[in-house]
Amino acid sequence: MKLSVHSIHKTLYAGEAEKLMVRTLQGQITVLDHHVPLITKIMGPAAVAVDASGSTHEIPLKSGILEVRPESIVTILADA
């Protein structure tokens, strides 16, 4: 899936990811390729992305909005 994480000041992450783990108000979720469309508020302290090589990328954020689109495009607008 294509993942991008943006704050008001800069792009915090942009690239391909195998999965994304974030905390929502309802609890921890993992977003995978072809996830159901979703818009939800997320909380920190971080979002964690795992790329195709298995490398983990911890993206610090306080809170934000997660959008998952049907084309496997995932965007986070973060308060970093």
C-alpha cells in the first residue's frame, strides 16, 4: 500500500508499506493492503509502518486523522 504521513510543517513518511499499526480511540488497529475504507482519529505516541523488507519505521505523532482509501492509499494528517 502507499503510505504518506504529513504534518503541517513537513512530510514525515512517504513510501510503500506492508502494514501500518496505529492507536485509535477504540484501540490498536493494523492496516494491511486492501483494507476496508476508513476514516478515524488516531493517537500517539507513534504510528508504526513495516515495509516490504521487514524494516520498522516509527513515526512520532501526538494525534491525527487516518484515511484508508479503496486503492490501498493510506494517508495520515498528523499533529506531530
